[in-house]
Amino acid sequence: SQCRSIGRGLHFGGRCLRVLNLRESRVEDKGLELLLKYRFANLLQHLDLSRCEEITDRGLSAVATRCVGLRVLALECCFSITDLGVKHIAKRCPNLMSVDLTRCAKVSDVGIQSIISSCENLEKLILSGCKALTDDALASFLAALRVGSKSCTTTSKRPSIFDDDFYESADEDDEEEEEKENGDHVNEKIKDEKEREEKETEIVIAKIMH
């Protein structure tokens, strides 16, 4: 299938992929499962499935299993997802900082409460058109925020998704790691050359003495 072919390509060439936008595509659960089975999925930080109307809780389960490093997840108008799929996401993707559930009418207080309780770094939660929500969901917000408490102030060094250089910083980390690896390789090469020169010098000295 096309999703499998794309997944294979990203498996070998998607080392730096951080954002995957499938918005308004016709991808279904099976295609999403095939796509995310490859290792690039572990690197994803931003996944947009907005208006992918064929995606159900099965597809969200694949996302939760494969994309554990997600920071941003957009599910606007994914009409078939329910609390079950959202709970899978909340359990396996605790680093989420932004979740868009606009018009996900089958998601209720239970699903929202799981997101709030599990995703401690959450900065943005869009619930427009979630008609199954009640005051209980709002009560969960208040409990999580602990209004008036010092615990509302975060000391996390994690960059915000709203920082201009959020994804650039991730790429810079990869570049620094690659530079370090290259530097170590060069140092080892210099060391080997130095040892070889010393051995050659010892052989020359030994010949002169004889």
C-alpha cells in the first residue's frame, strides 16, 4: 500500500522528521498502523490528523504505541474517536503539550480527565464543539491547576511548543551529537597515527643501534 511505501521511505530517510501533517487526508486506521510501524515514528513530536474522518480508536492506539515522544497532537473533526482512544494517548504520551479535540463529539469528561491527569506539561487543550463535556471536566481543570498554589509555576527546562525555535532546538541537539561523534572519530584517528609514528621511530632507532 502507499502508506507502507511511505513508511519504508521515512524509515531510511526520516531521521530528522519531527512534524507529520496528514490533515484532511483519506488515511484509515490500517494505513496509519502501517505507516507508524517504522522507527521514524519514535522521533515524531507533532502529528496532525485533523479531519481524517476514518480514524477511530484503533488508529489512536497505534499512535499511542509508536509515537511516545509526541508534544503536539491535532485531532480536530475526528468524529469516530472516543474516550477509549484518548485514554490510550494520555497513558502512552505523557509529554504532550498541545491537544486539539475540536468537534470530537464522542469524547466526554472521562477522556478529558485522563489527558489532564496524565499530561503534566500540557499548555494548550482545545475542546470547541465537544458536546459531551460537562462541569465535571472543568472541575478537573481546577484541581490540576491548583489555583492560587505555588505549584502552578513550572520550573521545567523543557522548551515551550510556542517558542519560535522549538523544533530548531531539537535539530540543533542532533547536530551537536553528530559533531561530537565526528570529533571523537577524528581524535581516534589522530591517536592511531601518533602511535604508528612512535612505533616507526622505535624501529629506526633500533636499526641504528645495531
